[in-house]
Amino acid sequence: MANFLEAIENYFRPVDERFTRCFEVEDISIASITALKRLWYLSYAPLLCSVYFVTIMIVEASAEFVGSAGLCLLSAIIMRQTSAHPKGRSFGHVGHMRLALTLFLGLTTAKGFAILYSTYDTCKMADEALGELECSALRWCTSCVIAIFGYILYVGMLVMSRLSDEYLILHCRSSVSRRTSKIISRTTSKGDECV
């Protein structure tokens, strides 16, 4: 499935060496290496949120949070792949994953507002409640977990953004140094011809 999606995305966004080049660990700064390691640890938080949502679905005997649990798992996978695989040290991958986390944050925000509104509505007007919902501390707790998950996504986006900026700077430096070495080699070869 992942290869199929990547093929579609690469069709509309042709692969270019500048975006897919993976930097060596020695090339990136200590701060970025630390950020990659911490991104691995951050990936445990969405896993815990996913376990919470699955538990709530079992307790309430409903499938209301399947999407939230799925987004939690996907964001944990994104964070782990970025921190552990060499492609996590490429400008294109990190930028793509940052946009995926942005999409997940938008979906999580919408879900958060929906559950907050329905819980508030149920607790304020119990006789006009939406369907089978009950005013319970569990619903309020679930709203808080969705908010926490949204914040985790935001922090993940910050890390991806920082890594993306660093990889862009590294790419610019290597591009400038390659061009400079070409100019120097041309200049020295022309100087040799003149002698």
C-alpha cells in the first residue's frame, strides 16, 4: 500500500536527487541528531493515545474513535521511520512527513471540536442529547486525550520543520561547494593551458 501511494505521489511530484539525497550522520549537526533520537521517544506518545482510543472503543462498545486510533498509529509510524531510517535524513522525506502531520493535526482538531461540542451539548441539555451519548467524565477525558494528541502532532511538526530547514541548508552548502570546486578546476585548467 505504501509503495502504491508513493508511486502516485512520485508521478505528480517527480523524483529529484536534490530532494531525495540522504545525508550522512556525520554531515548533520548534533542538534539534528538529538532531534531525530527524541523523535523516536516522542513516537511512544501517539502509541499510548492509540491504546487509549482502542480501550475507550471497547468500554463504550462503539467504533467512534477508529479514525483517531488510526491517525495515532500512522503518526507513530511516521515519527519512527523518520528517526530510524536513512530516508529520515533527506529533505524531501522530512518535508513530506511534516505535511502529513499537518494533515493529521487538522483532522484531529476537527475530531476534537466535534467531541467537545457533543459532550458539552450532552452535559448541558441531557433531555435533548444527541442519540445515546451520556454526560460522563470519560467523554471529557477523551477530549483531553485528543487535545494532547494534537499537541504531540504539533511538536512532531516542529521537529520535522527544524530537520527540513537543516537539510535545506546542508544541501545549499554542498551545492555551493560543488560549484565552487568546478569553477576552481576550470580556472586551474585554463591557467595550465595558457602556460
